[in-house]
Amino acid sequence: MNTQYKKGVLELCVLALLKKHDCYGYEISEYLSNHIDIADGTVYPILRKLKSDGVLTTYLQEESGGPPRKYYSLTDLGKQTFQNERAEYLDFAKSIRALLEDDNND
Amino acid sequence: MTKNEFLSKLENELKKNGIEDVDDILGEYEEHFAFKLADGYTEEEIAAKLGKPAELAAQFENDGSGEKRGGRKLVTVIGLVFADLFAAICFALLWAFEAAMAAAAAATGTLSVCLLLGLNIHSWIPAMPYWCGAIFGLCLAALTVLAAVGCIYVAAYLRQLMRSFARFQHNSMAAASGRPILPPIPTNPQLPAKMRRTLRQFALVSLAAFAICFVLGMLVSMLSAHALSFWHAWGWFGYTGLN
């Protein structure tokens, strides 16, 4: 699948994951690469972009027996963005699906 | 590709693309390696699954916030310089207070030893019967302990205050340059509970001892001088009252 196309959707997926709870980078990478066919490394550029957009923030948290981990969490802007983009995407996907399935039936 | 090969290639590509905070990005990938290695994958497998360094580096956009951040950083630095000047003066004054208190503790300590041992070098201490002096000596010894406890507490407080200020500075700079923020440090001293209890006990006991010895010393002096203002009777300060 087209990388650019996937990237846009991946941003939404990252927001959806973080909406549930704060995660560290590896958690997000692991979840997405298990569910979607992408290279493991692709998630980190997305996280960085979302952070510079002000949608995510990071904080360090001490872990028992290890160096502190960098956790990502949604900002208020991020929560708002997620709501808007989620609705937009679902709408969009519904139209496309209808169109494609219609096309199949012909 | 081994971990080090992957990371150094990625570093080169990122630098070539003029990306900021390269260390931060490399840190993420290093952590990724650490997790995967712990799961039993080899470095080669992990690197292959991550993707090609050049392609990954290309996905990091230079968000153009470099100049904006530069401006914000400058404002932060200027702000911090003024905050530092102010804080430096405050810290200097507070440490001067600490030094004065330590000097007072040393002085009262010395005086109490002289009074207890009956030493009167160059007759610096006003004349008085030994027992009156000894009680005042105990009183001063208690005051010395009290001042020493105060010194320890103030020193701990100042140390913590400076650490807290340093963390505030670090976080201000981190926020201005987009690095992660560390949790703030509390300003009150974080002494171990046992030490805090011991210090409090010392302070209370020495305060009580000081009060008791002071009153006792006054009473004994008045009785032995047969006068309420015994200092006049003993001709202290070069003044002998009505005589």
C-alpha cells in the first residue's frame, strides 16, 4: 500500500491508542506493526511529527530496574483532533466502502 | 546490519537532512532495540524489521520550527539570566545567614566551654561566681545545640532550594527546545524520617534546657549578688550603679 496514504491513517491510529492510555514509543510501534503491515521504524517519525504539531506531549517516568522511559500522552488539542479526525475518517471510509462494494456488484 | 551500524547510518542520514534533536530520535530506536533484544530477536532481525535507515530518516520532517524555537530559546535564556541574577543574590544572602548562624553557634559553644571550665582569658568574660557562670555555661551549651540544629536544617533547606531552582532552569530550557520535561523537585528538605525526628528532639530538649538554665542562672546570680540587677552589683560593663 502507498506509504503516504498509510501514514495519514497511522496518525489517527496512534491517537486512538493514546486515547486509551499513555504509552511509550515501543508499545505503540509494537501494537501497530502487529496489526498493520508497516516497518517497525515508521512509528517514530509519526510520533515526532505529532509532538511538534502539539497533539502529543512526552514525559519521563522512572521504571523499576531500568532507565526512565519516555511516555507519550494526548494534549487537549490532541483529544480534540482525535474526535474530529475520527468522525471524518469514519464518514470517509463509509462513502468509499459504499462506492467500492457498489463497484464490485456491477 | 548490527545495531551500531543501523544507528550510525540513521544518524548520518538524519544529520544530512538537517534534522534537530538527533540524539532524541536515536534514543527511541535504541530503546526499540533494547526491547526487541530482550524478547530474543537478533540485532540483524530487528534492524531488518525497522526498515532502511535512509527511508526512515526521510520520514522525519524538518518541521521548520528550528527558527521559531531559536527565538523562544533566546527569550527563555534572557529570562533565565535575570532570574539567575535575582536567585544568586537570594542564595548568597541565605548562605550568609547560614554562615552567621554557624558563627553564632561556634561563639556560644566556646563561651560555654570557658564558663564551665572557669577559664577567663584576658578577663573578657565579666566577673561572676563560678557556679553562676557554670549555669550560664550550660544555658549557652543548650543554645549551641539549638543553633547547630538550625544550621543543619537551614543548610538542607538551601541545598534543596538550589536543586529545585536548577531543575526549574533545566525544565525551562527543555520546554523551549522541545526536550522532555523532568518532574519538578520539591523545595522543602527531604530529610530521612529518622533524622527529622532526631533533629526535632534535639531542638526541643535544647530549647527546654536553655529556658530552664537561663531562668535558673538569673535566680542564682540574683541570690548570690543579693541584688535584682546583679550585673550592677558585680560591676559589669564598667558601671557600678549607685556606688
